Amino acid sequence: MRLLLMSLLLALTGCMTAAAPAAPEPVYYVVRHLHTPEGQRDPDLLPEGQAAAQRLAAMLASEPPAIIYVSDYKRTRQTAAPIAARLGLTPVVYDPADTPALAARVRQGPWPVLIVGHSNTVPDIVSALGGTRPAPLTHPDFGDVWRIGADGTTTRTRIP
């Protein structure tokens, strides 16, 4: 009888363990803020950038971020605004001058993570998160999204 109870208990424990959902693996999305006029310190997004921000939100619908990081500039906040509103998230402000601190923070989860950066920070952020470092970005380089998987696999896609 004791052996039967022990077997039953082990079988039930195995079923409960198998039913537990797997923890999500780290996934990071890094995007440069979207279209802005050149030469202004803290510009708003251009209409083209606002439209691209809406498309970014749709693009990430299948793997929505659990948290969003933005620098304290209008252009990064406006880039994240449509997806943040859709998901009911309040973006977390980070210091764009301290990439190591940002990388350490986002590695803690939750995942997936969306980080909205700048032309001079995106390559460092992607690299700090274990991804393949992108080439330097110039002013017209808008609309690319880098996805870094748990194993460092880096995929670059364009906002449709």
C-alpha cells in the first residue's frame, strides 16, 4: 500500500511539474526613435515617424513587450507611445549615457523588452545585450528593429 501511495504521489508531482508554464527566455527589441527633423535638440516625431510608431506597435503584437525603456526625450517617448498605450504600460526612463546600467537592468526581466534609443546609442545597446553590433547609424537611418534572442541571435527587420 505504501509503495502504491508513493508511486501515485510521484506520478501526480510529475504531472504538476509538466503542467507548469515555462519561464520566458530573454528577448530584447532595440529600435532607434523614429523619423525626426535634422538638427533640433528635442524634436517631436514627424508625421512619418508617428505613422511608423503605429506600425511598430502592430509589428510587435505577436511578441509584445512586458516592459518598455525610453530615454527622456520627446522622440523616444513618442516612438513608444502607441505600443505603450495598446499594452497599458508606462515606459521606464533610462540614462542613454549609461549603457552598462541599462543592459544590467533589462537582463533582469521581465521579457520581452523594448528599448527605444538613438543613432549614437543603438549599436552599443545591441552589443551590450549580446547581439551583433550594427554599423553606425546616420540621421536618415529610421525604421530598423533589432531582435536579440537569449543565445545572442540578432535579427534586423524593418518596420513595415
